[in-house]
Amino acid sequence: MEFANVSTLLAFGVSEDTFKKGDYARTREIGAAARFLDIGAMIVPNARATAQNLALFLDRITNLDALTLGNIRDINWPAYRESLRSRK
């Protein structure tokens, strides 16, 4: 299941304003429903950056050995934080 950005969550009752303010009650309900439906993972928007997050429901993934990491890179966290400050 993939939600490419916040606007894709509108149909599920999540407004962009509420999401960016940190009210995640509805997104938690969506995650709980996905887990209940045996969905093993979701790609979801990040509330504080223009990135996406991967949420894994490890108890719903039947073959954990099949999980592999790809495209691993280091992040310069001080530079990243500074870039966020300069955007404001």
C-alpha cells in the first residue's frame, strides 16, 4: 500500500493541515486497519520533509529473510538540519 503524498490521504480523512500540525490520530487508524488486513508494509509521506517513510508490520511479513536493504547512503544530519532551516 502506498500513499505517495499527503493529498493521497485526503480520501481517507486526513487533511494536509492536520497532518503537518502533528495530529496523527487518523493516520494511526489507517495503519491499524492496514495491519488488520494483513498488509505487510506501507509507504507513507513524511510530515516534516519531502520524503517518504516505509512502515513495516513485521508480524505480517511471512518471509522476513526476503527483506534486503538497497541504496544505502550516509546522511550528513547537521547539513540536512541546516538546509531545513534555510527553507523557512
